[in-house]
Amino acid sequence: MRAKLFCVKKTAPGVVSLIFFVFRFGIVVGNRVKYRKKGILTGIERMNEVFPIALGILIPFIGTTLGAGCTFFVKNEISPVVQKGLLGFASGVMVAASVWSLLIPAMEMSSGMGRLAFVPAVVGLAGGMLFLLLLDHLIPHLHMGSEEPEGPKSHLARTTMLVLAVTLHNIPEGMAVGVVFAGILIGGVSISMAAAFALSIGIAIQNFPEGAIIALPLRSNGASRTRAFSMGVLSGLVEPIGAFVTVLLADVIVPVLPYLLSLAAGAMLYVVVEELIPESAAGEHSDMGTLGFAVGFMLMMVLDVALG
């Protein structure tokens, strides 16, 4: 018990510091955009406008952090049956989010193009898949349960390449959240704050098992609880960073927002088809992956329709 408390005390300050840093950065970015659009606002008004956006961007990262925190309370690695169910669940959430939260809004924003309203969605979708395909070949990484690393040859440790594999498919999730909230920050787009939070919550829900899936095997392979937790958190760090960089460029990206929404969807779908579904269907208990997919898809669909 004392060891667990020591690990939590040792790692908690770093996580808290990161959250406060990201939050303050979000306020600075939001103030810059709002000043230019609306003039000088009072401190309370600025906080009321920017706080929900900063919180929404942080929610997926909090999900990953909580999942990685399971290493302090769970002794053994997740069983293959549960792991396949969680991978299927993550796949379902990401597919539903790609359709309802990204592709459909992208086509709605392009309705002025008439019968060609599908063009931004198709171009962005293809671009997102090609972008992840490129990263897949440029970054050395190792998928969970695999013995052979992918990408260029390197001398990186297995744990590092495992984290890089998870980081790779966190990139499109950070892009998706950042693009949606950037559109809200600027205004003039058909995305509501509730719909944006539905996307963030959905990604956070699927990030929780993702954080556990990366941290618990590291712990089972001999890593300390602190190291396993830190590596799990590190794998999700790219999401808030990518989202805040996107918000920083909000005024630049809004004219091409439909393309960027579709690009994020394409990147997420690439991860699902290339990694998550094959891993959930490999070997025994593949039906658990299918059931997990159905639950994840339905949950994200309900979140988007109910909140959006």
C-alpha cells in the first residue's frame, strides 16, 4: 500500500503540472483569437469562453491517464478475452466518431457546393489515410502481441516502440478534437459545443482501456509501477499537444475545416482497419472483439445524437 502511495505521489505532480500548463496555454490561444474577433473582453468573459474548450481538449488525455493509473491497483495483465473486447470497443467508438462527428459535419459544411459536397470529405479521407500510412512507414513501432517491429530499423527498446505504436493512433484523435474545437473558437461553423464534447468524451472512454492496455503489460514484463504508468501517460500526451497546436492555428484552418475534419476521420479509420480490428480478431475469442465494436459504436452514436 505504501509503495502504491509513493508511486502516486511521485507521478501526480508531473501530471498536474502538465494539465495546468496545457490549460494556461489554451487560455492564451483563446484570448488571442477572441481579441482579434470581438475586441477586449473582461477576464471573466474570457474564462467563460475558453475554459470549456481547454477542458474539452484535455478530456481524452485524462481518459488515457486514468487508464494508465490501473497499474497501481491491478496486479495482473488484462486477460486476452477482455483485451480483445476493449480493442473492439475502441474500434467501434472511432468508427462512429469518424462518421457522426467528422464526416457528416464536413459534408454539411460543404452543402454550398451542391452535388459536389462530397469532394472535401473524399479528399480529406484519402489524405488522412495516406498521412497515417506515411507515419506508419517512417516511425519505428511495435504493436501489442507482435514480435517484429514495423517501420525503419532502429535500436529502440521494445517498451519505447510499444509506446510509439499507441502514440501513432493517438495522433488522429488529437487532430480530430483540435479541429472541432478550433472551429467552435472561431465561430461560424455548424458544430455545437455539445457535439464537440460528445467527441471528446467518446475518445476519452476508448482511451481509458487504451491506457490500461499499454501500462499493464509493461508492468507484467517487469517495469515498475511508476515507469509503466509514465509510459502509458506519455502515449497519450500527443493528443492535447496536437489539439492545442491546431487551436493555435484556428484562424488559418477554418477555411479548409471540412477537409481537415475528413482528414482526421481518414486517419482514425486507418488506425482501426490497420491495427485495432486485426488485433481484436486474431486468434481465439474474436467474437469478443465484434461485440466490443458493437457496444463502442452504439455508445458513440448515442453520445453524438444525444449531446450534439
